[in-house]
Amino acid sequence: MRRFEFIEILEEHIPLDLGISKNHFKSTCFGSKKINDTVILSKLTEDVLLKSKGKKALKEDFFKIAFFDMLFANEDRHLNNYNLLFTLVQNEYVLYPIDHEACFNHQNLNRPLVVLTYEETLVYSTLFNKLFNNIELSDKDILAQRKEKYYLCYRKCVERIEEIVSNTPRSWSISNDQISKDLRIFLSDDWFESCWKEFLIYIQLFISNTQ
């Protein structure tokens, strides 16, 4: 089931107190399906997740989001702005990442990507500190398995670049060929390896700071 669609918004559906010019809605918009009963993750609500009986899936998802934010240079998900929703599904909490407009260093495709700093990642967050312990983060087998799984997901993204970009609305006046070219330059195996290497450095920094 797709959770995201391109949508046309009628003027009468725009709230008067939204605080955003109606001109922004004249082009095709990017909409996400509403998920009922979700809570915004913040430093005030993160302890709710710790009450979950089964945290394995939750921990895996949080770790994966932390790395893929680095891989796609998302500069707007960190300690002070999780940009995550969560809800209870079959007695386990599920995370939903939102607001991805800051990917690729805030959409700056005119220069090489810059790796996020330690403080810009979820590894630096208080929730990461509460979810993970140093022993499991030092397990080389687990880290190797995660890397392999993440690489396969990353390759699927790269292989579908043309397909994904081809769905961009014409009203956005974006050169699909140029965007595809830029993304293929950025999303290289070398970039993946450099992000993973830096990510492991951040994990070690986290371990050093919590000993």
C-alpha cells in the first residue's frame, strides 16, 4: 500500500489560518496518507517508546533511519527535531519518518554532498542513548549484517532512479534527465562506503561518551 501520492489541492480546501500562501498549492503537491492515532516523537514523548515490550523492531528501525539520513544527507532529523511519528501496532510501537525536504543537504544538487556531523545525526540523540547499549553496538557481526541489508536497500533505490524521477509532476518544471544524472553521481558505492565508515566512527564516539 502506497503511503505517498501526488495530489491536486482545491483552494476551498486550504485552511484560512494555515499561514502559507495559496500560490504554493497551485502546482501539484506531495501528500502523505494520514495515519490515525500517531504521536509526534520528541524529547518529551520518547520515554513512551521505552515502555514497549518488544523493542527489537523499534531499535532496528531507529538505527536504520539514523544511517539512511546520513546516506541521503538529511540535515533536518536530529535531537531537537526528530521528524518522526509513532503509534502502537499490535502491541509494538512503529516509527514513521516525515518531512524529507532537507535531504541532499537541503536539496543542494549543485555541489558534492557533505556528510552529516555527529551532532546532526540520531546517534547523538537522547533516544539513541536510551535504546542502545555499548555491548550490542560493538557487535561486529550485527553491524556487518546491517550494512549488507542497508546496501541492498540502497542499490534498489539507485536502480529505480529513472523510474522514480519520471513520476515528477510536469508542473514542477524539473529536468528529469539532469536530476537522474545528479542523483547517480551522488549515490555511488563510494558515497555509501564513506557514509558507513563515518557512521561507525559516530557509533564509536557514542560508545566513548557513554562509558
